[in-house]
Amino acid sequence: MAKVTHEFDLFGKHYKLETGELAKQATGECLVSCGDSTVNVTVVVSKERKNYDFVPLTVDFIERMYAVGRIPGGYLKREARPSEKATLTARMIDRPIRPSFPDGFRNEVQIVAMPLVADQVNPVDTICVMGASAALTVGGVPFEGPLACVRIGRNVETGEFLVNPTYEERDNSDLDLELAGSSTFISMLEAGAKEISEEDMLAAMQFGQKAIAAFCDEEQKFFQKCVEVNGEFPKREYILDEPIPEVHDRIFAHMDQMRAALKDPDKLHRIDKVEELKQSITAEFTEDEQAQWERAIPVELKSLEKHAMRRMVVETGERVDGRTATEVRPLMIKPNYLPRVHGSGLFQRGQTQVLSVCTLGMLNEWQRLDTIEPVDGKRYIHHYNFPPYCTGETGRMGSPKRREIGHGNLAERALLPVIPSEEEFPYTIRVVSDVMESNGSSSMASTCGSTLALMDAGVPIKRPVSGVAMGLIQEEGKTVVLTDIQGLEDFLGDMDFKVTGTTKGITAMQMDNKATGLTPEIFRQALQQAHEGRMFILDAMLDAIPAPRETTKDSAPKILSLTIPTDKIRDVIGSGGKVIRGIQDDTGATIDIQEDGSVFIAGTAEASAEAASRIKAIVKVPEVGEEYTGRVVGIQPFGAFVELLPGKDGLLHISRVAKGRVDKVEDVLNIGDEVKVRVLEVDEKGKISLDRIDKPEAPAGSGHKDHHGKDDSHEPRPHARRTRHPGDRGNTEETKGRQPRRHHEG
């Protein structure tokens, strides 16, 4: 294949699609770029079919640190496990691509997106979907394309929507909306927002759909160029699993039985009854028929379950658990569920139960990120765990799976807009949501449970956040939007649409859609029902805990913050860290000093207060008139040095140690004595002169008399004036070290 390039400008950005030069043994390949950010996307499709009842698609996003001119950290200096951002990007590519394959496609597909350049201006994630779509097309793989993905932002000052904003433009945006799909429908959505209204979100979605269509048009131009240069795309034969009419008819004859088996509010009982019915239906086929139709029978049984559930909803308006379309499952809400932890909340909706626990830490415990994006780290961290026992199954317990990372990210985005700033609440915040029981929408339960945990921990969030998952059934020409979907309605329905927000507006959204006929009216109805569901849940949460606790719990660290002059940082740290370690050892507090002079002290209330007091004392500059009780740390013939503050000494002159004259300071003071003093003067160099408060009488006989009988022990003595002569110039200070001038006789 000869190299083909297509360059174009859209919405103020420059893009390029290119194929025919790299990875020529892959089924398909495309080099896609925005600005200088460049990603190579490859597709490989196996020659043989797999015996699965789903599309065996794998998507990998491989970060290479050379893309940003950095060497990976760690001993091996090699990229290791994917970062959280890499996993989320892989999911972003997978979700719109997966439903685009034809029914019955069972060949294994692997898509690999590898950024070659990340220019730190234009993100590399959204363009990967366009690259994958192009690679599939030039490789002759059957799918419903072209597809594209865009990110929509909104300028907070002008209200203007932005397509694929730069990192700088995203910083000035109150919306971060990623949309993917074809020129006619949206199949995937991810959003984070700063409490924007449903109408504004709907407008952004409609704008994004038009932007996707524009990119799909440019892909078509690229494909036309490829055909002009290289001829038609390769035609590979992919055998699809086709329905067998005889199998379909025999299985679908049990429609009424399946509807009866599905009608049970208890998930496990329903699963058992459905499985028993499936086994009964399978037993009606002979052994030879089961062997002949081993792929078709399971597919048709799943199809029977799907259509029975969907027809029940559109024909009767009743769901499998007896609820109406807009009804939320029963709630159980318990803040402060665990003792001693910093904050906790148990949230249950139907048979979905999540326990969220909040932990507070020092700001220096923030999560550092090593990715190809210009993001250093984050101080609010949300982790979501989905153990196998939550669905009554066995399985591997270990590192989080992609789904867990995606759900945790959704809950994190939902709560991030209401998290207080460092100045308001100088803590690193980690929330862990453990799913105890699952029957749909555990990510939304995590959002609600985490709100409870944050409020229970005393985190002053701006407003509480709740969330609900919406579903969609399009069957027999009818459309029904479902509120608070459970697992079966997610799995067999057409849409999983999660919405989170506060009373003020939306904070996050996520959608996976299989239906192609979603109109703006359907989206508007879904958003309206989601708002009503969110408010119903939020009211129940506020009944349990009306507001964040006024203070953090005794089990949580007490963090005090103060600011010191930057030129005093070294004084607080001390030589080799001696001073700061001493304060930490003595008080038990933990101290974090920032380069800008910000100091954060964590510990018990008493330890934090003591450490703060000692730091303030170190950086304190005594002022004239202030009084101190100091300790004598040094004695000289002319006076005593008194330590006012750690590292701060002042001179108490011998003339001010007592009433009257004293011959020696030791007659009145000794090292280690405590003495009350007042600051008389602080000179330009910071030297401090002191006066003693409540001076004692001078000891009898302490002074001495001169030959006139006057006590002059502390009278200033005038310097003796010396008459200089020409012959002794070399002895003056001005001429010290010089050789005397020689006199020559005439």
C-alpha cells in the first residue's frame, strides 16, 4: 500500500490522517495527529472465529515516555503497568467501537493505540477513536463506521463551546465532555462539569454531535484518497454467526415462561429461575441437535431473555422487580458507619450496597502521576473496588480491573467540583468505595456513599452530590426511559446513562448507548428523569446527615497551616534538618514545608498547636517594647546574652542587670537563669538590646571606687588621644604595615 495523507483544519485545530508507511503487517493502521500530538493506531483481526457469544475485542493504549522527552522513573527505566489515564483512554476507544461490529462477528480483534508524540498542548486521547476507525476501514474490517470522538469544553467567560480544547483552554472551562459516535448518533459519553444545568449539557451534546459529523466527513475524504491511490480496500471474508430460524422459533415459543421467570425482585432467585428454564429448553433438543447448534442455542436463549424483559416493559410498563419506569428502589443510608476511621458511609439502593470510607492525610501525601499528560498529581483520590463476592461469585482478588478504574474515575469526577481548595481544607483526601453487593449502578451508589463519608469526615464540601443511572428500552416501535436501572436492565437494555450532580447542576455523566435512534427529546427526558431521581435520593441522604460535620473527628489528624518568610525556611529546617526533626520528635507532629513558605502541621490538636508555636517562635522577629522571659545562655564582661526565642538572643548590658553598679555579671546572673526582659532596640543587622524588668538591687560592694572616691566601674572611658609625629607614621592604623619613607640627604 502506498502512503496516503489527508490534512485538514476543523474548529481552529490542524489534523492529519496517514497510512501506508508504518506497521504494514497489521490488518489496518493509521497515524493520526492533532497539532504535533501524534498517535499510531493498529488493528489486527484473527483469521479464525472464536467460540464466544460476544465480540472478542481488546483495546490497549500504550504510553511511551519518549513522547514527552522523559525517561521513565524507577530502577528498570522502562514503562511498566498502564497508568490510570492509559486505562481510561483504552476504555474510551473500546466503548464506541465495540457495538459497531455486526451481530455474530466472532473474530478476535486487537486495537493498539501508541502515542509517538505528546506536544503538551493538544491531548492525544480523543483522536485515537478516529485513528481506530480509520485503521479498521483501511484494513477492510466490517463495522458501522466511520466513527469519531470529540471533547467539548466551554469558555467560562464567553460561554462559547470549544472542540478538542488545548490543556490551557481546558483550565478555563467549566465543562469537560467527551462524545463518540457516528455522524448520526452518539454511542459513548463521558463528562465532568462544574455544576452546569441540564439544558446547557443538552446543548453541549447537540453541538458535539455536529462536531463528530464533521470529523466523520473528513474521514470519508481520507478513505476516498486511499481508494484513488491504492484501489479498493481489501475484502476479507468474515463468517458471521447467523440466526437459525428453526432454533429461534423453538426457543421463542417459551416467551411467556421466560417472562414469568424474570418477574422476581430478588436478583439471585431470578437468575436461578432463568437458568433453570434455559436448561429445560435446551433439554428439548436432542444430543445431535445440541452438538449441531452448540453456538446458536446459547445465543437464542440470551435473545429470548432479552426480548422477554423488554416486551414486559414496553407492553405493561412494569419492570422485572415490579417498579414503574420512574421509581427508585428502596434506600438505606447510614453515615458514620465505622468507628475510628476518619469518615464513613453505607449507601444501599435495592440490592446494590456500597461502603465508602474517607481518609485524611497531609498535603505531601498527594498522588504523583507519571504520564504523558502535563498533570503532576492530585490531592483528591477516589478508589472503587468490585470484589467477586458482591455478585455471589468466586474470582481473582488483586490489582483493579479496567472497569473498576473507570467506575472510580466517574465517582471521582462527580465529587471533584465540590471538594474544598487547599487553602480552605489543607488535607489530601482519599475515599475508597467497596461494593458489598451489586445489582446495577454501583458507581452511582459509590458517589452517594462517598458524599456521606466526606460529610462524616468533616470535609467542608460545597454541596452534597447524588447520582442515578438511567436506562432505555426501544422495542416494537416504543421507547421507555427507565430510572435507577438494575443489572439486567443495563445488560439487556439499550442505554446505560449515569448522571451525578448537586442541587445547582450536573457534575459528571457517563453513557454507553446501543440505540441509534436517540433524539434530543429522548435525551431531554432522560436528563429530566435523572434530575428528579437525584433529588429524591439527595433528600434521603440529607435526612441522615444534613451537613458536613463542623470539625474533623478525633481520629483524624489536625492540620494547622501557617506561612513563614521564605528566607526563614532554612532556620526552621536547620542544618541537616536538625531543627525540624527535633520539633517533630518532641511534639509527635508531622511537618511539611513548601517552597513558598507554606507550612502544614499534622498531629493531635495538642501536638499540632505545640509544633506551630515553636515554628512561629523560630521565625518571630522581636520588636521594640515586647517583653519576654528568657534564659541566660552566655555571659561576657560587658553583659549577658539572653535567649528570647529559639535561635534568637539579645544582649542585656551589664549596666542593666541590676539597680546600681555591679563589677561582674556573675554577681547577679548565671548561665541557665531565667530573666524577664524588655526589647529596647533592634538595629539594622538584627542585633537586639534588652533591659531587665524588675531589676534586683546590686550586691553590696559589687562596684569599685577610683582615687577620687567616685564609683566609675561602668563610666565610659574616653579614648586616649595620641599626638602623632612624623617619625611614627608607620604605627598609625592608616599606615600599619607600610615601610617608613626614606629621607635622602641632599
